Amino acid sequence: MPSVISLSAVPSQKLQVVLEDQDVELSILQRGNNVYADITVNGVVLRQGALCIDRVPILQPGTTAFSGNLVFVDLWGTSDPQWQEYGSRFVLLYYTAAEAEEWASQ
């Protein structure tokens, strides 16, 4: 079962979380109608300005510097995330490597 990463209902935020012994820094930013993510793992920048789309993994498959993946999910439909409804309608999920593989095969 994926883990929920708690987001505040603000348009720009930085978080530091540990996901399966990985030190992860996330910057989540709303610009216009889109949400973007920067992801740094164990001090290595993996993605900058990644467009966040409903149910589309943020990291590319085969990323070896990070175990698992992150994905935004709209709990009420299929809209892309908007900061005003983080935590209620839009959630950011972390999938372990095994869960991410299962997700990709669906």
C-alpha cells in the first residue's frame, strides 16, 4: 500500500522526508494551472521542474538513484493537482519499488 506524503494547502513548499532509507527533498510549486516538482535524493538532483499529472509517475521508469516512485492522485476524478485541495482531493503518494512496478503494469 503506497504511503501518503503530507502536503500543506499552499502553492509553494519544500519537504524533507525519508522514504525507505532515502533522504528525499521535494519542492512542490504551482505555476499558473500546473504543479511542478523538484526531487533530490541523498543530495543528488533527480528531477527539476517535473510536470505533475494525475496518476503519472513523476520519475521516469528505470531511475536507478531512487527506489520507488512518486505520483499525484485525484481522489475525486482525473484532474491534475491544484494546491488549494492538497490533502483532501489531491494526494502525493510514494510507491516502493515493488509497488511502482505493479503500478506500471496496470
